[in-house]
Amino acid sequence: MNIPNLLEKTKTILWETSTVLGLVLAVSVLVSTLFGPDVPFFGGVLNNVQGVIEALGSEGLGLIIAIIIILNVWNRKSDV
């Protein structure tokens, strides 16, 4: 058993999973914003995101900084 190869495969699978989940979250927020909270599956996502923003601060500054950092790391990874 080759441990480095196994770790690399696991890292790749986790990265692809997080990419797909990020896209699902983006689509969920977009659909919830466009069609309101009554849309099945997507409707409650915007309320959950608003809850996170409120938990981090009234202006959501902490969330904005976190998103910038995550996107920066994400863009570096996809450029490699």
C-alpha cells in the first residue's frame, strides 16, 4: 500500500467534493434570491446564510473577509 498515493487520491476527492458543494451553495443562494423562500430545497438556504452573517456581525465583515481568503486559496489551487 502506497500511503502518499492514497493521501493524494483522498485530497483530490475532497477537493472535488468541496468544489461541487461550493457550486451547489452558489446556485442555492441565487435561486433563493430570485424566487424567494418558498422554493423547495433552495428556499431556506438564504435564511441560513443570513443567520451566519448575523452571527459574525451586523455588517457581515467577518464573513466577507473569510470568503475573500477562501477564494484566494481556491484560485491558487486551481491555477496549479
